[in-house]
Amino acid sequence: MVKTKISPKNVKAHKQMTLDNLQNAAVKESDIAKLIYQKQIIITEIGTITKEDEIAVTVEFKLLPSKAAFSKVQLDLWFENQQIKSLLIKIPQGPLAGNDFELMPILDMKGLAAGSYKIRVEMYELWSDGEKLSFTSKEAAVEYVPKTRADRLIKIPIVKSFGGADLAVVSESDKNIYREIEETNRNESATKRDQW
């Protein structure tokens, strides 16, 4: 009597990784990870409100996939292809923070002639090697008619203030303080490491 081996029908053969299919599997997983976690900054609107001798520029933007993916965003404000302000924005983290934000720079327009001007906003994450990630840009045209005549004429406005709801704007003096703190921490950790 001959015995036959019976195997179940639903058993799947175990796929073992080999050197041939290991590289392809890794590429596919990384592609999926990039699609799932791709960070974006979207400038939804640039609006302007003309006052007597100033223009209030409203910059509305979204951080996707969520504000938790960003901690700092760089904003550059351009007027007629000249950069007039660059600032670092700290993004608050927490359960009550949203993904939609608004900033409102006030431009002092005293001395500018009447006319149509271009305002451009660029936003991005700035990495230590100078690379700009999640870069986005939007431009708006502004019709400016001064209410009073100034004695002198200038080519670009002065940024009077920079306000925003739920955002921390970091000034140049704040940046210098943060740099000094980071350098002190690096030096301390290097000396502790040498003592081990």
C-alpha cells in the first residue's frame, strides 16, 4: 500500500526575500511612504487693504498634511522683485492648533507714487544646508493711490509691523539668541562626550 501526502488547498508558500527582490521591495515601500507623508505649504490667498499711507497685506496659508509636520516656516515678502522682509515663523503644536493660518504685514507706503505694484510671498522650510523644502510662492497686484503727497519719493515700502494669529514671529535679535543657545548646547554636549 502506497501512502500519498495530502496538503491543504489554502496554504500559501512563504515568500522569502532574496537579493534580487529585496531592492525592489524597499523602493516600493519608500515610494508609498513619500506619497503618504508629503509636506505642503499652500498659500490660499493674498489680500490687500489700502489705508491712508499704508497697505495691510493679508497672507492666508495652510500647512498640509497637518501643522504637526511643521515647526518652522520661512516667509519672504517681495515688493516689485525686491525682498523687503524675511522672517521665521514658529508653528505652534497642540490639540487646539489648526492647519489654517493668517499673517498681516503692514507696509508703510509714504513716499511711493501712485500706481500698480506687485507683491509676492514665498514660503518654505529652510534646512541647515540652505535647501528650501516645500517651497511655494504667490503674487498679487496692488493698486495704490496715496491720499496725501509726500515730499520724497521712494521705490520700496518699509514693513511697519508683522502680525499673525496663533503664530510666533521670530525677529533677527531672537534668531541671534537662539543661535547662541544652540552653540552653547553643542559645546556642552561635546565636552561631556569627551569626558566619557
